[in-house]
Amino acid sequence: MIRALWSGATGMIAQQSNLDVISNNLANVNTTGYKKIRAEFEDLIYQIGREPGAPVEPDSMIPTGVQVGLGTRLIGTSRIMSPGNLQVTDNPFDIAIEGDGFFQVTLPDGTMAYTRDGTWHVDGDGQIVTSNGYLLEPQIAIPEDTVEITVSPTGEVYARQAGDVEPDEIGQIELARFVNPQGLRAMGKNLFLETPASGFPILGQPGEEGFGTLRQGALEMSNVQVVEEMVSMIVSQRAYEANSKTIQTADELLQIANNLRR
């Protein structure tokens, strides 16, 4: 019964963590480029009362043994990298990635970060930046007298200046992809950082083998499905209740044992 108390406690702790993940997914249901997270669990060590396969007689053995588990714990949170729905905005600085790849962003300390958020802006120097002012890499500057910006599916950026008929190419957007994108470290602000688990970034132009293409005037929305998260939340709540009931029942049994009289 003592084991039941601790096993139930680990189950409640695990479901609290699961609810934390679900609530974060729901909070980011409208976050551009957000990729939902899934909590993953493992069972804990087992107390072996009788070893399976132990010999009983020369020609027979124990078929199953006695193994009592000690609960569960959170072992990891994996990010589901499936694409989100595209929302057409008709804003020339909104760019969605259709397929694999991340935009590259230079942080103030020179570190390279990666994002699926294609909400771009122009700062006072004409540089293309994120909503937080971080520069797109490679850097692209928009001329002052530009009247039209065009981004091709393969990443070429064209600007048509006042008085010109034909646009001029002013830059090339590059994408980065990873062998294991789930190994990227989320730093907030829709940005990810490279880690040993993700591997080194593989750079290339949109449309090349293994890379997605770009779509101007659209944004990739969150891939969170509200109905799925609500169902997961209900399951988590019921599992939490069941584990709390396990603790309550084990406590009642212990109370009965303590009240035994000769």
C-alpha cells in the first residue's frame, strides 16, 4: 500500500506536467509558426518479487514472475513539426514556408536563431527584421524609394523603385533545415537555437532538394488543433482524478490496518 501511495503521487505529478504542456499549446493556438508539443512519459523501476524465467524443475520455469511498478515520470517533450494552415494576408512582408526549413535570424549577440514565423518588417535603415527587431540573415535592405516588393517562391527578393518599370533583385532568402528539428531549443519569441541534438544547420535556397518554397502574402499559423488539445485535457484531468483516488484508497486501507485490534 505504501507503493500505491508513491505510484499514485508520481501519476499526479506526471499529469500536472501533461496539463502544463496542453495549456501552453492552447495558449499558442494563434501564434504564427508555433509547433505543438507532446509530453512523453516512461514507467519507473520495478520491484522484482519473483524473477521471470527462474527454473522450478529441471524441465520447467516461471512463466511471468512478479514485477510491481513504482509509477511514472515525464521523460521528454517532443515538438510536432507538421505544417500549420496558411493564412492569406496580402501583406508583402508576410512570407510563409511551404515545406521544410527555417528562416535564419541574427540575435544582438551575433548568435544565429531559427524561426518559422514569417512576419517581417522594415526598420528605419530599410533592413528586414522580425517583430522584435532581429535581422533576417542574409541581411536584405529595402531601397528608400521602393514602391513594390516581390518575393519569388525560390527566395529571390525584388524591389521596384519609383520611376522604374522592371524590378531589381536586392537579395536572396536562405533557409536552414536540421536532421533532427525536434532537438532544437525553444528560446521564446518564436525562435529556436541549434543544439547538439538538432545537428548542424543545413543551408540552402527555397525550392532546392529538401527545402520548402516561399509564399509571399501569407503566414503559417499554429498547428495546434483545439479539439485535440481539449480531449487531451479531459483525459489528463480524469487520469489525475484516478491517481488521486488511488492515493485515497491506499490511505483508507492503511487506516483499516492501523485500526486492527487483537
